[in-house]
Amino acid sequence: MTVELPNPIADYFAADAAQDADTLARCFTETAEVIDEGKTHCGKAAIRDWKADTSTTYRYTVEPFAMATQGERIAVTSHVKGDFPGSPLDLRYFFTLDGDRIAGLEIIP
């Protein structure tokens, strides 16, 4: 199933698929926050480091298959599979946008 995502979110998933932490970090505002696995990563440099670490620790693919608006956040549900504990699983990515950039992202099972 193909989901038509807003450009900043589509760019995020494209950079993630390419394992390109620098391009992924550019999808975010300067003061953005990412919450993943109970840890908060604040600012582009920390987000870049988080993604670089995740991409070298695990090999995975992400396939977004549903999207819904929940208040000011956009929830994207994705099927994720790879070499990490619990694979495969569906994760929910909650994005908050600020113009053409991502201001916040929370990833939860």
C-alpha cells in the first residue's frame, strides 16, 4: 500500500532508507526533538548522531502503510523489519511539522 506523505515526512523516510544521517537531520528544525526507545535527542546534531548510530547498529527496512492526523501531530504507521530484537513489528511515528521541516518526532510500538 502506498501512502502519500507530506514532503518533510516523505523526505525523512527516504533519507532513512538511504541510511543518510546528514540528509535525515536536514529534515528537522534547528531545535527539533526526537524521542525513540525512551531517549530524547534535541537539535539537528543530536538527531544526526542518533540516526547514524541506529543505522550502524541495525539493518532494517521501513514501509509506511497508514497515516492519520491526531491533533497537531501526523501519525504514520510503518512496518519495520530487520536485525533488531522483536522484528518485524509495526511502529507509529508521530510527527509535528513546522512549515517544511519536522519539529518533533516520537517513535513508539
